Amino acid sequence: MYQQGEKVIVAYNDIVEMARLHYQGSALPHRVVNKMLGKTISNSIEK
């Protein structure tokens, strides 16, 4: 996590991309978890 001016940037591993690298594909659960993780992180740092 780092800040650029007024913006906070959070870097984390993309679950879908990690699945593609490891399994040569991704499934619906990977996309669901990825979306939930993104929302959780976004909500935790918003004012």
C-alpha cells in the first residue's frame, strides 16, 4: 500500500491471474473471490 497525493494505492495479487498461471485457466470461484477481495480492500480504505 502506498499513497500518491490524495490517492491510496493497494497492490495485491490478482486471484484470476494467479489461477491462470498455476492452472492455465480460471473458474467462476476465482472471479468471485477476486471481486470480493477488491471490494473489501476498497471499502476498507475509503473515507
